[in-house]
Amino acid sequence: MAEKIINIQHLKKSFGENEVLKDIDFSVAKGEVVSIIGSSGSGKSTLLRCINLLEKPTSGEIYYKGENVLSPGYSLTKYRTHLGMVFQSFNLFNNMNVLENCMTGQTTVLKRNRSEAKKVALANLEKVGMDRYIDAKPAQLSGGQKQRVAIARALSMNPDVMLFDEPTSALDPEMVGEVLKTMKALAHTGLTMVVVTHEMDFAREVSDRVIFMDKGVIAEQGSPEDIFGNPKEERTKKFLHRVL
Ligand code: ADP
Ligand code: MG
């Protein structure tokens, strides 16, 4: 078993009376691609947001490379630089061009000088096929192009783990393919990825492991062959029946 980069135990998260995550154990190993599937409202986004501490867990432990990130004195700013996040809604800086979008985190957070930051940004924009658009502003790009820039921006921080929250859900159907293709190529480079997705073909073809969430718990997890070919839980079967 490869080294666990992130290891979460007994994670619970409530919003007021509403317990959204109920005692979740989750880990991801170096180089692993994990897809998280499940109905809307099952807690998938909240789990991702707890992983990178955009949401504070109500209780539970989160270990990053064996260190408890919730312990006093652990630098959350530093922790977050190890995790790249790609949102459904791109979240690009609309006043900056493509190149600046991919440089700004590097210069401000990682303190790289501009020439180094530019080199890294260009290499990642090339990876996602957006290096010809460095001067464009987000408003000039299609949704698929924006999302590929968002991926390049996250990669430019050299994260250990990339978290994707339904990266293709806001896209017009004809643009879904280009983003999935980019993500598939990244998965094949050995990047560690956690992907919340509605794209069952992607989950089946690209993941090492698939997690099915239902009502705040991990109802079932396993290899894509197990989950899609031989699901054990009734609720997994029902969900797959509905979406496939
Ligand atoms: P999913 O991503 O699987 O659709 P979410 O994690 O977004 O599910 O949401 C799970 C539940 O948590 C939903 O009932 C949602 O209304 C609730 N929820 C999510 N974020 C918040 C929040 N910031 N405040 C209150 N309730 C929230
Ligand atoms: Mg969600």
C-alpha cells in the first residue's frame, strides 16, 4: 500500500441541526485517483471542503502525511498549498488574463519570482492545451477553456493532491469531453486526484477506487469493477440504476 497522503478519521460535519457528514473515514494514497459519486445533497462537496478545510469539521481528525492538521500550531495556509482545488464554477480572476491567473498564487503565496512563476504557468497551460491563450481574459473563453485554465492554475502551485468538485457540471455538453480528456491525461501522469463527479464513464475508466456516498456516509467503496459491475449495497444499486 502506497503512502497515505491524506487520512481522515471519524469526520463529522453539521450545519446547525443538520448532520451532513456522519463519521466518515477517508484516505487517499500517493498516485491514487478516487472518484466520489452519489446523489445531490449526499455530502460530497462538504467532504471535499472539509478535506481542504474550507469548512471546519465539527469533529474528527485529518492527517496530512501523518501530521494532524487540526492540531494547534499546524499551519493551515501551508496545508492548503499542498491541495489544489477545481470548482464547478471555475472561480478564475476575471480581471486577470490567463497567464496572470496562473502566476498570481505562485508569486503571492509561494513567493516565486515572476520569471519562475511564468515558466511554471506556461508548462501547465501547455499541459491543458491553453498555452496559446495566455493574453486572453476569462470572459473571452468558453466554459471548457476556462475550466482547463482553472486546472492549470491549480497545478501551477505544485499540489500533492488535486481535488475536483464536479468540474464538468457547469459546462455545455460539447465542452465536457475536452475537460475530461485533460483530467484523464493528468491521472495518467501519476497525479493524486479526488474527483466528485456525475460522469460515470470517467469514474469507471479512470479511477483506482470509487466511493459512493449516501446521506452523509460512505455507503460503499471499491474498485470501479466492483462498484459498477457488482455493487453490494441496495442503495448503490438504486443510485446506479437511476444514473446509468
Ligand atoms: P452534494 O455535494 O453531495 O450535493 P453538499 O455537500 O453540497 O452535497 O450538501 C450536503 C448537505 O449539506 C445539503 O443538505 C446542503 O443543504 C447542506 N449544506 C452544504 N453546505 C452548507 C452550508 N454552508 N450551510 C448549511 N447547509 C449546508
Ligand atoms: Mg456538490
